[in-house]
Amino acid sequence: MRALTDAEAKTIAVLLGSAASPERVRLQRCGLPRSTYHAARRRAYTEGWLRDRYVPEPERFGLRWATFLVARPFADRVEELSRRWSAHEGTTLLLVSPRAVIGVFLARTESAAREMARGSGWGELASSSTSLVADLQGPSVPVYFDFEGLWSHLAGIEGTVTYPMGLGGSAPAENDVPLPSEHQKWAAGELAYRPFADSSPAALGRLVGPLGLPFSQQRLVALGWVNHRVFLDPSRLSAYRGNAADLYVFISGSLLPGIRPEVVFQTLVRECEVFPFLYVVGDGRLLIGAMGASRPPRPGARAGPARTQPVMPTLQKSITGIELLQEPASGFAVAVDHRYDRVAPRRSATQKVSPAA
């Protein structure tokens, strides 16, 4: 597998942060010739490095709670755990490896979310697990599988456009925020399903943008009730500049008294030059997802500026009871691939949508 080129790395970073931007804006930001940019973008989608999704705000459509799970399955129960989590009606993302399974589950009630977190229906399949339940009406998930910060840093692009992008966090209903009408629910369901409407090989490289959408769907995007996102699949990427961000790192722990989670995040980004792709807060605890390297840079590789602060000692000043999971990204299969059509199901669908994509 050949290394990524500078053009490909810049294009990935720009697409991650400019999902809904016009092409001229992307071209200006990446600074590449038009033909080079289009070739790199086409490869990013055909190789499966990137995928587009329309993500409804879950809490606005009745799914206020999210459960994040990191489990260590028994070696002979991995397939069974994957099957049960895939079949759960609230599963939006499921990553499966022989030694770890990562899942995101949405729920209408807190009790249902906590029941999933406690292991109801699956606990006997794992030797250990880490869970966190988040209230999506608050700023509990300020970073949700957003890799723009990491790739802008790697590609040498100054600043970011949308990082960090989270999940939920809209104003509560009692603040005179209208609930979606039945027609808007229908439009959101159609919009969330749109990336899966055409699964032919010819459609794999096509960016699923908002241009040409029916007015009702454009309105949902303009209101921010449905967000156009570009997600990265780290398991498919090769090294860049002699470095490989090829290791999933999940860190969890309890916040020490007086520690504010937003300050911890700012410290990681500014002082440690770590750009979490996942950052979840709930019940006084943190769950952080970041990318690491399984091996040191090769001799002579071009690398970014040295970190000013080491990561683990920095975290130890803010959280306690730290649990760490590190697994090669290449070992994970995507069993449920950002399926947000489960958040706002299509009203016209006559049968259940398959969880895998």
C-alpha cells in the first residue's frame, strides 16, 4: 500500500471540514490545481477513506440519550456480541475487531440508555467494558468522530473550519424551539437514507451534497436540524510523510474535583497537539477517542512540530481511574457504518433497513 501524497492528505483535511461548502471554497483552502484536487477527492471516496452522511440531531427527533460502549469480548463470543449490538434498534455505529468492539447507541429514554450501558442482553459476552451515557440535549458530545483537527495538523493546513463537530447539543424544547412536524420527520428520514439510496459502484465516488435537494430537506440542513458530515475510516488509510495514524486509542476516567472538561480538551489540543476525534462527557466522567501511531516515524520522515506536553501526565492532572484501550485501526471491521436513517426512519420504507453498509 503506497503512502498518501501531499495532495491526498490536504484534500482529506479540506473535505472533512467543508462538507457543505462550495467546490470553489474547498479548492481555495487546499491550494491545489483543480485537476489534482478532483483526482484526490475521487480516490478518497472510491478507496473508502471518506463517506458522506446526513446526521439528524437525535434529540430533536426524540432520541435524547446516547450510550458509548468500549467492550473486550471473549475470544469465542465476538461474533455473537457483534450480532446482538448490530440488531439493537438504536445502533448507529459499530466497529468490531477480534479483541475490542466499539458501539454508539441512541435511545429515547435515560433508562433504556443505562440498561444498554449496564450490559443488559450482552454483558455475559464480554470480559470487561467501559460505558458512558450522554444527555444529547446538553453539550455532552462536543466531538463526534470528527477527524478534521488531526488531518489539518498532519497536512500542514493552518486552522480548521468546523472542528470540533459534536452530536446533539441543541436547545431544549422548553426554550420555545419548535418540534419537527410530521412532514419534517419524513424529510429527515429521506435525507438520512440518501447516502444509501444508490449503492452501485458508479456512486461510490460521488459526494452526497445538499445541492439539488428538495426545499423541505434544504430547510432542515439550513436550520441545523440535519447536518451534512464527512466521516473518515482510519482502517483504510496508509501512512503519510512516514507517519501512520493507525492506532485507535480510547481513554476514559473520572474528572477530578473542580476540573472542567472543556479545559481538558483545550489543553490536549493546544499544549499536547492531540486532536480527539471523540470526546464524551457524562456522570462526571470522560471518554476520549484519538489516533496514535503503532510505530515511530521512519528515519528522515517529515514530521510536525514536537508536542510541548506529554499526553498521559497531562491527563493525570485532570482525570483519575484512567482506563486505556489501544488497538490497530486495520483490525476493525465496520459492522454498522454511521446509519443515521435509524434516527429518523423513512416513513415510506416497507421493511427494516439492513444495519450494515
